[in-house]
Amino acid sequence: MALLATLLLSSSCFGFSGDAPYAESLRIDHVIVGVADFDRGMDQFEQLTGVRPVIGGDSPGRGSRNALVSLDNGRYLELLAPRSDASPSADIDVLRRLKDLTPLRWVVSTSQPEVTVRHLRQLGYGISDPLPGSRVKPDGTRLRWVRFRITKPELEQAPVLINWDSLSLHPSIDSPAGCDLTDLTLVVSSQDPYRRLLQVLAVSVGIRNGDRPRLEVTLSCPKGIVRLGAK
């Protein structure tokens, strides 16, 4: 299967492309990998990689549980599974269908959310209102962030934007280390709208055509190369 365009993941922060009237710090923040059974997913990840995820804590009202693994250069992987008592919803129903570890979403952090949102809207993108979130870690520490979703055009593999509260310790710092993110590829039915968005955000990921839209994540871990989401 030929790779139509592959861009190496960079270890530095990224800025908007040359048409941007300002310097903005954007980078890949984390990837979200879903699975139906939390304990089985933890075991499966450890067996594949040699790294055991750490439980992240409670996110009120989300109906899910998470576990975390630090990746290279201030990034991390979030393993997400439904709680047994979670009420049915679109997101929870998706998780409950996943027998194996499956990449679901990717997240880009912005150091200047107001600037980022304003610029994207000027370019014609629809951006959601701020979506505040928080999570209480097992040690009682609360992490806080604000998310933004790209609502127009409707792009299934578009990233979520996040801005972390300055007092919150980023999960990449205190989560188990050992794995590096070596490739993130978007498999899409039409590349053009994604190419434009990736150029605007200036984050380097791979992109190629496929009959089933999905994310493919490649990790370099103590047990070797691990590919999630690949056929």
C-alpha cells in the first residue's frame, strides 16, 4: 500500500504556515486509543510494548476510564475505556465495540488558544466554544484544560485542540516512559481538506487514501515497533 505523503514527526514546537500573521506554538499533544475492556486493554498494551500504563483518574460525567503512557517530546498516549456503569451515548457505544486497542483521536495543544481560534475562524473553519475539562488524579491532584473542536468542515480525522491550565502538570511528565511516537498517519477518503488543515496547523503527520478512514499510530517501545490501527 503506497504511502502517498509521509512527513516525519518533529520534536520541536510548530507554528502556523507562512501566511499566518503571528508566531504560534502548536504541537501534537496526545493520541487517544480506545478499547472496550479497561483491564484487558491495560494488559494488552503492556504485552505489546513492555510498558504498563498508569491509571489517570476520574473525569466527572464522561462515563469512561483512562490510563496514560508518556511518549517522547512532551507527548503522551491516553488509553480510554467505558466505565461499567456508563450510560449509553455515541462515544461510549463506540468504545464498547472495540475488542482491541484502536486509535480514535489525536489532540494538538496550543499555547495561545484565543489566537489559534481567531485565526482558524478567519480562514473559514468552524470552531466550537471553549469546552472546559478536568480530571482528578489518584493522588487527589486536579488537572484542568480547555478543548476546542473543529466543527466545519466536518472532518472525521481532524484533531481536537487543547490548552492546558498553567498550574496543571502535563501527563507526559509523570506517566510511565519507554515508548516513542514515531509516526501518526491519517487514512482518509479525500486528502485535500486534510492537507489544507495540516498546512494551517503546521503539524507534521502522514496522510494517505484508504477505504476505511482511521488513524494509524506507530510506537517504538522496549519490545520493539508497535503499530496500532493498521490493517
